[in-house]
Amino acid sequence: MTTDFTQSSNPSPTMELLLRALQHEWPPTTVADMTALSPVAWVALVTEAQRQRVAALLAWHLRQQELIDQVPTQVHTQLVQAHQEIAVRNLVLYHHLGQLIRALEAQAIPTILLKGAYLAATVYEDMALRHMVDADLLVPESALDTAIEIVIALGYQPLTPLMPVHLYRTHAHHLPRFFKEGSLSVEIHWTITRPNQVYTIPMTDLWARAQPATVAGIEVSTLAPEDLLLHVCLHATYQHLLEQGVRFLCDIDAICRHFGSPSNGRPTLDWEKVVARAQAWNWARGVYLALHLAHDLLATPIPEHVLTKLQANMDTTQLPIELKSALASSHSVQARTYSRFFAKMWHEQGVRNKVRIVWQRLFLPRDQLATKHGIATTSPRLLWYYGVRVTDLLRRYGGTVLLSRQQRSVTNAGLQQKIQLTTWLES
């Protein structure tokens, strides 16, 4: 049996009910609790679902349970509107995504469709059930320069001025986001892991295992099911520290159910490969955490022996016990304000150690600062941008230093949780 480290702290009643409502199968207690909701409680539930970007998915589950007609009129309207808005947005996204992928293929640039754009049209029952902000495309590293030319030729513009590609390779795993008015925003990746991290992996094997697929009428390649699941776990834990809410749990649940058993020639999820790759890539902690939360909170069908193997020789007692509550508050401004750097500095013992961390963060290497602001490493403006950086960090974090004792206690708890989770994942 695995350690149930999530039982020590629970989310609010509204969040707890939302998690139960997002489960694929409802026990009689959930049906009874949902049926007994007051109009005020319904508003609170749907408001939380919208905040977590799962309102359309909640509506789908209500329809499956034949409860959608019992929802108060105001709330029913909100749910219908959420579904319609996502449907329209996703249709527009896939239209422009198809144009972009075909333009890349015309120049012999293979692509792998990542994350939401693949999940919405493939593993969910309806593409309008998965909210998407942008599309993520993976291209070979050698094709980045040509890919940039194609994206710009199609009318997309980078959010920040572009630098030579070799500068991004040192510090990032994707180019700056490109956007186009009335279209979509897109991130061009050449890898799925940031460089020089404990979880960094080469991409050769992922490309070799990529599989052809038709996504919303678009011929494209996708990650193998095991790699897809692992990537979702990586993104939620190592890269975002559970700060993106419960949607990743829904993604994991949908992946596990979609690839859980053979169907019409569909590949089946090989759990032994999931475990082996997670361990070989040094991802076992993040994968275990993500899968355990999905299993615990959404009753996702993950074999017990998989969690046991992932947890082998793993000390989960060092995990923050407030993980459920962290998911509930993940979309708050405060939860996303403080970087790992600030959390580490805040809890570092001794003034000298704090100063050392601050100094390293303020005075980034020249190439890293140049990349951040889209200027050449030889530009005299770099000195000015060091000043901008000092001002920006003071603006972002200066107020926290002056918090009242009560406010400081709340902030301290959140930062402590972040640093504990980071330390545990990277140990």
C-alpha cells in the first residue's frame, strides 16, 4: 500500500465537492449531496469550477448523472455558456493550428502536438471539455530557425523580441510565445524539459516513439501514451509545483481511461514502461505525486502496484501535508506570485546566505539577461536592464518584506510549502 499523505489536510467543502463531481463514477453519496445543494451552494460550486477552468467538464458530468436539469437557471446558463465559449475557441484554435502544422510540414519540419491541443480532441469525450490557452508544438532543435520564419510569415508575432536561437537553448525549453490577433497563441518547443535540471532528458527516444494521429482533422504526430502521461505529470509537478489547479488531474484521469484498455486498435497504456521511464529519467517523485493525487482525489484507475513501485525507497513524510488545499488555492494571485528563488531566499538561514541568493538572482549572467529582454549580449543597454531588474524585483517582493505579522504568517506557510515541495521533488 502507498502512503496516503493527502489525508492530513482537506480543501474547502466547495472544492471537495467539486473534486467528487469530477470523478468519472459517482457513488450514491455524491449524487445525494449534489441533489441537496442550495442555489447559493450551486453558485459557489460553479464559480470554483470556472476558476479552475473545469466548468465545461463539470457540466458534462452533471449530464452523465442526469442532474443538469436540476441546476438553478442562473448556474445552468453559466455552464452552457462555458461549454459554448470553449467549443468556439477550440474550433478557431484548431483551424489556425492546422494551417501552421501544414506550413511546417511543407518545409519538411515534423511536429509533435503536445498537451492540451492533443488532449482536448483525443482523450476527452468532447473537445469543448478541455479549456486551452495556447497550443504547444514540438519541432526538432535543428529546425528552430526555419520554424520561426514560418510562424512569422503566417502573421504571428513574438511576445518578446527574438534573440538568436542558441541563446534560448541555454536557459529555456521553448521559444517566446507567438500570438496572432483573432487566432491563437503558440509555443514552439524543441524539448519538454528545461536545461540543467534534475529532470532534464534528451529527446531522441521520444521522437522515435512518436505516433501518427489525426487531431481535429489535422494529420500530426503525438507522444506515445506513456510519454504523454509522463509529460503531464512532469509539467504539473516539477515545472509548476501544482500551481495550475486541478485541471492536470482531469488530464491524467482522461489519459488513463482513454488508453486504459484496447479499443479499435488504440494503443494501450503500458504501466511497466511508465514506471521504468519515470525512474530512468529521475521523474519518479513527480510522477508518483501526480498519479497519487489523481488516484486519491478523482478515483483515477491507476494500478496499486504502479504507485507502490514508484514509491519504493521514497520518503513521503517530507511532503507538505497541505497538498489538497494547495490545489484549491492554486489560482490565487498569491500562490503564483512567489518564485522558487523567493521561496528559497525567504527560508534561508542567515543573512549572508540570503544576500548570496539575492545577489545571484539580481545579477544574472549577461547572456541570460540578454535573452530575457531580447537584446544582444554586447549591447550597452544591458547595464540599464540590470537596473530595471532591481526595480522589478523590489516591486514584486518588497511589499512582502513589510507585511504585518499576521500576513507574514500566511505568506510564510505558503512559501514553506513551495520550498518543501521543490526540495522533495529534487532530492
